[in-house]
Amino acid sequence: YGDEVAFYFAWMGFLTKWLCFPGIMGLGAYCFRWYREDDIDHDEYTPFYGLITFVWAVAFVQFWDRAENRWSYKWGTMM
């Protein structure tokens, strides 16, 4: 099928693994807000969750670039 399909499935696997962290953090934030009976507009910890999500997204892109280059070299598709 070619390089495009291989990289698609590599990206999907990489993304699935990396989405575990924000998923667990989001569940924790939801449970914390539920326990305190806050809504999202009045919870003082929501900006910190947003900041953590931003840092996660930047790290995700950087690590994906590394993984993509590693797989490209391994598969002999470097351009």
C-alpha cells in the first residue's frame, strides 16, 4: 500500500498512546470538580489544566517529529 498508509497507522498508534495522559487528567479534573461541586466556569484549577494540556500538545508534536524521522530512517523512506 505504500509509505502513506504505513505512516498513517504509525501516527494513529502514536496518538492513541499519547492521548492516555490527557484522558486520565481530564477524568481526574472532572472528578475533582464533581467532588467540590464546582462548575467549569467557577473552578480556579481549570486554567492550570489548560496549561498542562498546552504543554502536552507541544511535547506531542516534538515527540511525533522524532518518531516520524526514526521510522522514516528505519523504513528507508528519508527524503
